[in-house]
Amino acid sequence: RFLPWFLYQVTWQITMFLGLFYVRLRVSGVRSFPPKGSVLLLSNHQSLLDPPLLGVSIPRQARYAARSTLFRGIFAKYITYMGAIALDREGASAKGLRESLKALGARQALIYFPEGTRTPDGKIGTLQRGTGLLIRRSGAS
């Protein structure tokens, strides 16, 4: 479909511009990122900018796991077009995990924040329930 593709491309261009010139984004090791196939990219989460900056840092389009409370109003439509998958932070989201595994089964890249929230100090926190299951069943790189 044209609209989701177009919005992703426009968002990618704006994010890349802001990343390079505002936050001085630098990326290394991108040549080792698999160009195709299932990829599960796990990251800790320090900033609201993490999802879009990770997205422009890899050489292919990725889906995102996002907390279900973000799926409200017009923003819900937008992040759905961006490929976001809703996860319930309050418990193991069976629907969200199924959708994540489906995306990986379709050989897509998925950006996933296993702690389920931002960290104030950069330290790794407790992983959300379902993270281990997703990693084991994904078959991803």
C-alpha cells in the first residue's frame, strides 16, 4: 500500500536529517547487519528518539514493538503505518508476541526493547515476560 510506504519514507528522511545534524548520529558495524531474513534487534531504551534513530541506523525497513498505550488517537494510525506492533507492558501480551513472531516468520527485521520502558540511567533493567520466549522461538539472527 502506498500511504504506509510513503509515510515511512518521509519519516525516515526527516529522522535521518535530524539524527545527522541535530544529535550527530554515528553508526558503526552496519555492514554486518543481515540484508535479508529474520532479524531481532534488541536494545535498551533511553530516549523517545530510540525507535526512529535505530530505524534509520540499519540498512532495511524494520518493524517496532511499542507499548499498547501508544495506540490511541491519530498517533495509533501513524505508528501502525510505521509497522509498530502493540505490546502490553502489564503482562505477557500473547497477541503482541504472536504478531512479533509472525513478523519474524515473514523474514522481517523487528526492533524490540526487552525492558519494556525507558531507563533513566542506562543500566539494564528487568526484562519483560515473554522476551525469552520471543528470542527462543524467533529463529532470527
